[in-house]
Amino acid sequence: MSEAVGPPGRLGKAPIAALGILALALGALQSVLDPALPLLQRELGLSPSEGALVGNTLLVTGAVVAPVAGKLGDRYGGRRVLLRLMAVVSAGGVLASLAPNLPVLLLGQVMQGVMVGALPLSFILVRKNLPAARSQAAIGLVLALFTGGGMVGTLFAGPVAEGLSWHWMFALPTAVIIVATLAVLRLMPHDPPARADSRIDWPGVLLLSGALLTFMIGLVRVTGSGLPPLAVAGLVVLMAALVTAWILVERRTASPMVDLRMLARPSMWHACLLTLVVSSGFGMTALLIPQLLAMPEQAHGFGADTTDIGLLLLPGAIAGSLADSVGGLATRRFGPRVVVVAGSLVAAATLFALASLHSSSWQLVLAKALTAFAAGVGTTALLAGAATDVGAEDTGIATSLLVVTRVIGVAVGAQIGASILDSGADAVTGLPAESAFVTGFTVAGLVAAVALLAVRLTKNRTTTSHKGVRA
């Protein structure tokens, strides 16, 4: 039995501002590695695949933590769980800022990855305190602020890393996170648990976490240094066994972590499928463009340093921030399917053009902005539609599944892009050949085109309860 959930209240400006500042700081902490990754690769002697591992360590943790955080938020209240997660993120940021070597930095990244769980918890607070129609726009606003933080992190990472050290890239946003968390503690009203008499399905939590962790680590190893065929087969078998066991547990438990009936809804699995495809294409682009900018000029690159890369990526960060806000509003007006189609068309056309036209930095800047906007509006539209299609008591777990899918998609795309660059490296210099970048952009364009096919296959279904709109 579920506790009755009363009508949504209203959030004042102060608690919304506190959530916004927190989202901004989290986005900054997550994004500082984007422009600084080539610098870290040089200082630590890492290959592109190893560099992608540093960035994806945070995503691996986020993929595991987000559904657990969403479920705990549904059970115990979003505010309560959010505050505890922010304590872990703050500790991870401090650890990374003091890291003397790569292993300690990776541990800090693991702890920082808990921040991905903050998004579904924020959605719980928004959903419980705002009517459904307004919550779609509010969810887009939260995502926009998180992405806007990415813009801030992208902008200051270079000057900080080069003027001070890369340690300060983590220290500064962590300080803001600590202050914003204290503000949320002070200003955000308590939200009652949606299911006061239900128990946490810990076997389901452990099995799903194990499956996600196996997938993410297997992805990193297979696309990085590679694994023997027998080891790959073993990972596949382990993954299948964990997923099968999780499904069996969820079907038999009285209070499952994920209601499989909810997951079987067309609105949910269609949204997950489309989010995975859209995010994968963007993940490839997000890795390839900075790598090409950092390539030496004599090797078909632009010789950009960390500060230059941050400035060149800034328009893309701005476009992504605007896209998250526009995506929520566009969903209310047109429905998610129309928004995803439009975004996928823009992304596919841009990436196919970039495969041929990448001799000037402005072409990369424009491509990054267009693909970031396209991916942002598409994934936000899918998330906002699904969030209001489920009951308020399932908002956390439903949105966390989509957040995880988004994270996995970006990680998959980044690792595939890194693998393409590694396979196309020059035998003498060790640097990726221009043909490797052409292949990467082409594959990313094909992935974006696959999103159009996926939309076509789900044409007769809708991914939202939006009334009166023809998808």
C-alpha cells in the first residue's frame, strides 16, 4: 500500500535558487575534465582510451548510484537522500583536489560520480511541489542549470589548471557545492516519503548495481586496452546472469526496486531506447572535438591548449544549457517525439558535414554547439515526458533510469570514439590520423540517424501523457 500523496504545493524562490546553485556547481565539477583531459593525458602519459577512462570513472559510478538514489528518494524523501549524497560528493571533490597520483584521483572521481543521483532527487522535489504541467518546465530548468554549470566548468578549467594546477579545478566547485548543500538544508522543505510502509528491495538494488557496474567496466576494458575473447564471453555471461536474476527478483518481490510493469510501458522503454541512441552519438562528438582541437598543427590539428579548448567549447556548453530549458518547454507544446526527430535531424546533418569540413576551428565550434543543442532538447524532452507519465511515487526511479541511460549512452559514445582514435593512430608518432577523426564523425552521424529510425519504429506510441498533442 502506498501513502496517499496530496496535491503538489509550491516552492518559493529561495529553495529553488538553492537547488539551482547546487546544480550549477555540480555541473561545473563534472565538466572540468573535458577541456583539461588532453593536459592530463600529457602530464600522466595516458592514451586516448586511458584518458576516456578518467572521465568515464565518474559516469560509471553515476550509472550505478542514480537508480539507487532515485528509489531511496521515493522511499525516504528527496531532500533527505540528496543531502547525504552531497556529503559524499563533497568528500570526493576534496580528495581529488588533494590527489597526489592517478589512483587517488580516480577514487575521488568515483565519489564525485554520486552527483548523478542528485538529478532524480531534484526531480522528486520538483514533482512533489509543483503541478504536473509546470514540473515539466521546472525539470528542464534544473537540467539547464546543471548543463550551465558545465559551461562554467569548461570556461574556468583551463585558466585554473594552467595558472595554478589541475587540483584547483576540483577544489573550487567543491567549495560551492558545500555552501549550496547547506542552503538546501536550510531552505528546502521536507518532503514526506511516498511509501512509508514499503521496504527497500536490497537484492534488486545489488543485482541492478552489479549489472550496471559489469557493463560499464566491461565497456571501458573492451574499448580500451582490449580483452581476450574468453574474457569478453565471460563478461557477457555474467551480465546476462545478473540481469536475469534481477528480473526474477523484481517479479517476485512485494515491493520491487523497479516496477517492471512501469518499465514495460511504451512511454518508458521507448524513452530509454531513444535516450541511449541520442546520448551515444553526442558522447562520441564530445570526445572527438576536444581531441582534434588539441592535435598539433603539423598533424592536422589546431594546437589548442587547455584554456583555448575551454573557450572553444564554451558555445557548445551554452547551447546545451539552453537546450535543456527549451526541451522541457517544447515538450509541453509539441510532445517529445517531434522534439527528438528535430534534434536527430540536426545532429545527423551536422556530423556528416563535419566529417568533410573540419579544417577550421569555427567549424568544430559550430558543430559542437549544434550537436549539444540537438542532444539536449531530445533527451530532456524524453525525460520530462516520462517524468509526468508515471505516478508521483515513482518519479525518482523512473527519472533515474533515464538519467542512467543518458550517462551510459555518453560513456558508450566516448569509449567508441576513443577506440576509433586508438585504432587509427600513426605507428610512428602515436597520434590519431585524420582518417580516424573522419571515421569517428561519420559513425557519430550514423548513430544520430539511427535515432530517426528508432522514432519511426515507435511511431504509433507516445512517450508522454501530454494531452491533445499529435506526436
